[in-house]
Amino acid sequence: MTTSELTDRLALADDLVLTRMGYGTMQLAGPHVMGPPRDRDEAVAVLREAVDRGVTHIDTSDYYGPFIVNEILREALHPYPADVRIVTKVGCRRGEDGSWNLDTSPDELVREVHENLGRLDVEGLDVVNLRVSDDHSESLGEAFRTLADLREQGLIRHLGVSNVSPEQLAEARAIAPVVCVQNHYNLVHRTDDDLVDHCAAEGIAYTSFFPLGGFSPLQSDTLARVAERVGATPQQTALAWLLQRSPTMLLIPGTSSRAHLRENLAAADLELPAEAVAELDTI
């Protein structure tokens, strides 16, 4: 794939145009998303090649590592190319044992935003997603108002939400504009089908995290069969299905390998025929 071929973009604001095929940085940390990568030079090279090939959507978080991935991101890309947009997440603090400790208290969110600003070495964050817990009964009002205040101060340009229900999305939108939702969704995990369609209707980006299954890779005989027929890998086929699922779908597959990065990006040019999509829809 050449840079010119990665052209499918989504404009969410005048200053926020993202390639629908993005890159997620989580796998640049060590095992269990803790500690340094096995090969830091390769991690830097992966980031630089992603941008060289036209990716403008980089997804990250200070709790990857923790902190290490954002430091690598700064090393690889700073000063950032004019069209690159960095999307980060707040609302979690890692324990020394590798635990993921959600904390959306105002003081913690303010601290995390300033930490992201410092480690990325930017004056304002392009997009900040508020990550909330799996308990979708909670209100995110206080937390989202905290981020909205930071947006008014110019420290954040755009706001998103992550791991939310439709009701939580509506609650956030009543406080401040939401440009993106980042939830768990892929070919075999489709609980959010209605929310994907709602976001498309409202012009909100829907970013699929774990587009290839995450810590449990996608396994499907149907997927393997369709992939063979269209001349692609199962992973490329699953990514292409997502891109065709919704016009506002964004993908952030991650990898610590340049070869795997090229394979993922090639999925942006894979157009699945209608019969292949119909067969995959049955999974």
C-alpha cells in the first residue's frame, strides 16, 4: 500500500479529519500492556511507518505501559505532522500488579489530562475519550462535565466516550458535543449493532476497539471460508467487514510489527462483495 491509497477519511469537525483505518498503540507496551516493549526501535518504526503510509488517526492512552507508550509516541512522531490527530483516553490508573483501576473522579481526570499533555508534549489534546466501567447503570455526568470544562479552557479540542451504553451517550451529549464513541465491537461481538446505526445517523464516529477480537482472536470457519474466497487473510476480511458496516466506523487495530501493520492497512482497500458481507453477517 502506498500513502496515496489510504484515502478513506471521516471529517468530524473542521480540525478533525481522521483516516477510517487508524492505528492503536496498546500493543507497543510490554506483556499485559505493562512495561517497555521487547523492541523499542521496532515500536518507533511502526509508528513512523503508519504515518508515512497516510494514517492520521493514532489512538493511545497514558495507562498503556503505563506512560511508556505515550513516551514512545512522542519520540517517534514529535513534532507531530500537521494532519495527525492523537486520540487518548482517561479514567483509569494502572496498579503495580498490572490491574486496571477505573477512576473518573474530577481530580483524577484533571491530573490525567495534564499528564497526557506533558508526555505527548502538546498544548491541547485533539480528542479525549472518557472511559467508564462496565456497569452501565452509573451516571457519567460529573466526569464528563469535568472534561467539558477542560475543553472550554482549550486543553482538549474534542470529546468522546468509551465503553458506554446508549443512555450514557445521550447523557454526555446533553453536556457537551461528542465526536466519537469507542466501544467493543467486531464481527462476532455485535451487542452494539443499534448503537453503531445510531452513531451513523447522528454523524458520530463509532470506533471499534478489539476489532480483531482483542486478547481472544477471532475464530470462525465462516470467516476463514470467505477470506479464502476473496483472496485475503481472515483478519483483513474482518476489518473490511467493519469498514463496510457503517460509514462512520473507525478502526484502530494495533500491532508491534511493521509487517502486520502493512497487512492491517491493506484491508482498507478490500471491497467485500455483497454476498460475502451477507455470509459474514450470519456469524
